[in-house]
Amino acid sequence: MKKQFFCENCNRSVPKEALTCPHCGSSFQAVKCPKCGFTGNTDMFAAGCPICGYLSDSFARRTVKPAESLTPQPSHIPETKRKKALPDWFYPVAGVILLGIIIAIVIMYLKL
């Protein structure tokens, strides 16, 4: 099946590289897949819709779901150092210790 692009305004076939429709004059901001509605620039649609594969030569050979094929594999994700979050009990314990220190200072001040 030959890849074709259609004007959303007049539904007539237009060249892939066209910036405006030669039939009605509408300007093209993006390409919209007629099957799934995904919108993107023409480079993204070079081999068909990147989401559903519409008009792609490899559409019939696809065996994985589009969402899985667009998800980066764990081996490709760069490892970043994350700061470890403090445990949930840290803040109440720190609060009790701080309160104890404040009470001790007040008691020492009052005894003078």
C-alpha cells in the first residue's frame, strides 16, 4: 500500500512534503493519523504512524504493542544517583528530641 497524506480540510490527497494543500490552500501544522488520531511532524510519520503503525510497511509484521515498543528498555535508561528519602519515623523522633532540648533549656533557665 502506497503511503498517502490527506488534507484534513478537503480530504484530498496531498504530497508528503507539502506545507499547504494544493487544492484548498489550507496550511499544515502537523500530520494526524486517521486511525488513532496521533499528531506529529512529517518526519515522525516517515514509516507510518509511530503509535499504531498505520500505513507502515511493517504494520502487519508488528508483534509488540505500540506502547511497549515506545517504552525505553531498562538497559537504555542511564543510572542516576538518587538521594535516599528519610524514613517516616525520622521527623517525629527529631521533633521529640528538639522539644526535649527546648524543655531542658527552659528548666535550666528557670532554676538560675
